[in-house]
Amino acid sequence: MEPSDSTTYTEAALVAAMEALLIEGLEPPQNRKRGDDFSGVEYLQVEDPKIKDQKMSQILDEMKSKLGK
């Protein structure tokens, strides 16, 4: 069964889209060019505070055990 609403893209449009994705994704420091007509939302991943606290407690416990020896 073939889709009834197929969309075709030119090679130039696909290359421009891929270039824009790479530029936006990799953020090369020396590249002043932004992706052509590329828009989207940027999400920044942040560590969960509970996990951060657990890691800090674990580090402190390890330090205490090493100082006690």
C-alpha cells in the first residue's frame, strides 16, 4: 500500500537541512554560519538534584573512610 500524500524533496533542500542540523547540533566554535531557515527548540539537560546529592554523599563517605585509615 502506497501513501496517498507523498512529498518529494530536492537534493539541495536535503543537503541544506542536513547541514543546518549538523551546524546546530555540533555548534562548531569557529563557524559563524547558522542553519538556513532552521528553527527549533533547544533543550539543555540538567542533572537531577537528588542524584547530585547522592553522588556528593557517596564522595564524602569515601573521603571519610580513606581519612579514617
